Amino acid sequence: MWDTPHHDGSATYVSDLTPDLGDEVSVFLRVPRASGVTQALLRSSIDGEQVLVETTVDRETDQEIWLRGDLVVENPVVSYRWLLDGVPHGYQWLNQAGAFQRDVTDAEDFRISTYAPPPAWAADAVLYQVFPDRFDKSVDRPAPDWAVPQAWDDPVVGSGPETPLQYYGGDLDGVRAHLDHIASLGANTVYLTPFFPARSNHRYDASTFDRVDPLLGGDSALARLADDVHRRGMRLMGDLTTNHCGDAHDWFQRALADATSPEAGYFVFTRHPDDYVCWFGYRSLPKFDHRDAGLRAALYEGPTSTVARWLGPSGLDGWRIDVANMTGRLGATDLNHEVATAIRATMAAADPDSLLLAEHSHDASHDLAGDGWHGVMNYAGFARPLWQWLKPPEEIRFEPGPFTPLPSFPGTAMVDTMRAFSAAQPWRATAHALNLVGSHDVPRIATFLGDDALVTVAFGLLASMPGIPMLWAGDEIGQKGTNGEDGRRPFPWHDTSQWDDRRLATTRALFGARADHAALRHGGLRWVNVAAGAVTFLREAPEGRVLVHAARSAHDVVRLPAAAFGRELVGIAGTEDVRADADGTLTLPDDGPRFSMWQPA
């Protein structure tokens, strides 16, 4: 695959990543001479009509020719792709999904957007997800009436009605005490799951959005945490549920008490007060009605809204929106895009440097036009295909319900899946997708894979693929958990014998390398070799290149020409150097599981 034409939306291939309407943008196509391509036209779509223009040679080397095409950005989003000719393939289209010897739809075209870009800091962000109740506590506080109090070393109940009620007492000053640890991992953004008062340990059933839960230390604790985070040059993200609240929320209580109250319009009552729409049938989680102007103003429209009031120097640098895929959607009503753009506008007015990410577990491409969410949690386009590649083969069961089974797939299927999901959205959304190998909602990666070497491969891909990586607190020390609830075990700060020191050292090395190499943070993605047991790709940016090789098992040897990659590959994060042999061939390691990174010399 190293010898096929390539283009992506990164700075190596696009002259201006943030153009305005009417600007001219140059886009570049890398054409290896070995590809046989003799001509390329640039096809763009303006005002719904296609146009094909000539390309010119921008530069060339012994190995490749770089073609340039110019287009004027006449619409807010302009799509384009390349029409190639040559031997042996002849007529073929090159879009974000690859090259095709047939006509293709516009759905997977490359895109140039004039919408305001995400904040610049997001391109360098590494998130560290904290579940506050289980991270650390600064003081002992009495348990609330809804809770089942626990000692820090008590086991977590992994299923059943008690799971949301176990109370360990972690707080925001407990998070503040460990910022050195978080920074040592290469993480520079602390992401807190909800901090509003609630009647559960997860707090996704908020009882108000007006204050920080006193069990976490209250508003002053959040201000102390934000000040310390910002003093270090780090960022702080919050978690807001815009799909629903808890049934103890003051808005819902007023709605129940008075059918004529303004708050009654915030919810969907089918028969007041007894019947109302709620999230997945859980009566404790009434669903918001985004048709109501009062709800919109209270929750996310304007400077006094919940979204705006928590942003700023002594507060948050952005939001992750919980259940964003369902927000504003109910039957024939679909206001999801309007909600996303309104939240984005409010955040831009309150803090132009704020980041908006969204929870989405499936195909989010229809929600990523560029003017709403900056990116979404990349379960579908990163985590799931990676899990399917690395998990041991086993018999799978097909059962009704919200979750699809996870079969074991070869590397070719993993890459095809990743490319398909990325192709359906703008490159900007791919570059700001929240990549993850674990979270508070899924089994711990150490338990799921069960092989330390495979976990290293997962962490390596998390550190090296395009997107914003997220570390789930505890994964860096090898914490276990058979499901999301079981994985929310208290962090054993007082007992380092429970820590996997090798996992911690490897995490620091991998994400230290990401911080050291601009290509791993800002670069494009060019697949070099894809096979069942191993995948190889190149991250490239104007500042340099990094070659990545990930193997789940022993595999056929991968050989690359030194003429294209340099005569020496300098190892990164503990990887051994590779030097070309006498005939100019670079031979990559063929054992596995293994993760390797090199900087071409």
C-alpha cells in the first residue's frame, strides 16, 4: 500500500485547514511512480454541481510526484475527490475510503470546511477520565441517605440494584492531589464524569445543575481544581447530560407539582403527572423536550445557561455531552443538530477556546457536519474494531438488546472498518474524535484482552492514531474489571503492590512519544501494509514522520524500500532501530504481539 496514491485532510496535503468562504485552497496528491498513475483530475462539488479541473506537478523526487489542484471554497463545506488514470488500473476514483475502479457517491469525499475549527489546544490534548467517587478522597464525609457506604478497599458490586448506590467518597480535592501523576502519563486534560448533585455514585441523574455536589467538595473544590489544572497549563472538561436529568431534579419536581409551570414544558408528559417519557424506560431519568424554549434557555442557550456558566478560568475548558446521540430525538422529532449547534454557539460566546465532545457509540457521521460537535467518542471507528482485532477468538452469541456481539476479526477487517467510519465524516472530525480503549462504561482493557503484550498494542494504537486519546483512570496501572460497573474500582493509591509498574512505564513512554512527535498529534494517516496479524502505517506532518507497526501475533515479514522510508528507522519509546540491508530493504520485526514506532532518518 505504500506504493499507491494518497491524500488526506492533514496539513501535509491541504494548504489551509481553516479557510474562509471565497478563499482558494490548494490540495496535494502524492503519486508514487510505482503506482502507474499518469494523470489525475480534481473533482469538486460546488452548489451541488461537479467540476473537474486539471492538476499540475508541484514537486517530484525519484520515488514520487506531488500533484496540486486548486479549488475555491464557495460553499461552507466543499467536497472533493481525485479521478486517476494510468496502468494497470485506468479509470479510478480516490476518496477517503480508498481507490475504486467504479463510480462512487459523494458520501466519502474529502471535505474542506469553513466552520470555526476546534480550539488549537485540542490537537495536542490527551484526556484522562476520572470517575470522582472512586479516584481519591481528601476527607471522610457522611454518606447521603440514598447511598450504601463503603470503605476504600471494599469490593465493587459489578451488577444489580446496589451498583449505583455504593458510595466510596472520592472528591475533587482528591483529584487535585494527583495532578502530578496525571501529567506524568502525558495527559494534559482532566475529564470529570458528572459533578452535579444526584442520587447515585455516577451522577448522570442530576438533581440540579446549579452547583457542584457538596459530597465532592462543592463549588469551591471545583474552583480549586480548575485553578491548579490551569496553573499547570492543563485543561479541565466536564460531563453534562442534555438528554435527561434525574427525577429528583428541581426542574422535574416543579413540573410534577404544577402542570402549568414553565418547567412542565421541559419534559414530555403523556399523562401528567404519572406518565412521561424517560431514558430507556428508567422512570428515574425523565427525558428533556428540546422543543421548549424555556428548557433551551436554561440548559444551553445564552450566557446564563448551564452550558455557559461553568466555563471560564475558574471552571471548565469544555464539555463532553452524555447520550448526545439521543439528545433532541424522539419519534418524529429530531432536533439533535439544532441542539449541537446551539451548544456550540453558546460555548463559543462564553469561551471561544472551549472544546465540545459528544458521547456516540455508533455511526455519528450524520451528526458531524462541522458546526456542532467538534468530535465524538470513537467507539465505532476506533475502539470496537481494535477490540475485535486484538481479542482472542471465541464463540459469540447473537442476542436481542442494545449491544452487538464482538467477533474476532483480522487486521484487514479492522482497517477497513476504521477507514469506512473515517471516510464518512470530515477529516477534522476524525482528528478530534475521542479515541479510547477503555472507559467507565466497558470492561477494563487488561481484563478484556487478558494478555499484557496485547494491552501494549492497544495502548500503542491509542497513542499513535489520529484523534484525541483518552486514558481511563486506572488502566495505566492495569486495574481489572469484567464490565463497566466492575471496572469502577477505587484507585489503590495507598497500595502500590496492586499497580502494574510495567504498564505504568509503558504508558508514560508511549504518550511521552506522542508529546515529542508532532506527526503523532497533527499528522495524516497513510496505511503502508495491512495483513491479518499486523498493520503498518505512517503518520506524517510538515514537522516529520513516524512509522508505526502493530502486530497481534507472529506474521509474514514486512519489507519496505529504503528509497521511500530512509536507510535507517530510529526507534521510539523503546523500539529497536532498523537499518536497511545491502539491497536497500528495511525488514520490520515479524514476531508478536508487539508494538513498534520509528522515526525515519
